[in-house]
Amino acid sequence: MDKEKLAKIVAEKIDGAVNASEHPKKFYITENGRGVVDGGDLYNAVLKDALEVLKVALVDIIAEVIPSGAKTSTAKKS
């Protein structure tokens, strides 16, 4: 499996997991530096950036651990 195909699969799985849970609609940081979950687009931007970093890292890790051309199976061995 090439890295592009792997990236697509990882992105689909992450998107599915994100959509399966409820997230705050908005997030902002107050003057004293505390985060408040109730207004602004910052939360969504941070979430998107964090998930993009996670996706790239997972694709690289999986590509390193499972060499291309390796066959994988979910079948249990007896």
C-alpha cells in the first residue's frame, strides 16, 4: 500500500472518529490566558491542526512499521 492510499485511510478513520463525538462549538482565550469553550473559531482551528499533525505522524509510523507490499490479515491464527 502506498503512502497516499494509507493517508486517505487514516484521514477517513480520523474524520469518522471526530464526527462520532460531540465537540464544543466555539473556543476562545480570555485576557488572563484561560480558555473558554463557548465562542470563536480558535477551537476548530486548533483541532484541525492537531488532527493534521496526528494524521501525518500515523501515516509515517504505519509506513515504517509495515513495509510496502506486506500482506496484513485480521484473521486469527489457530
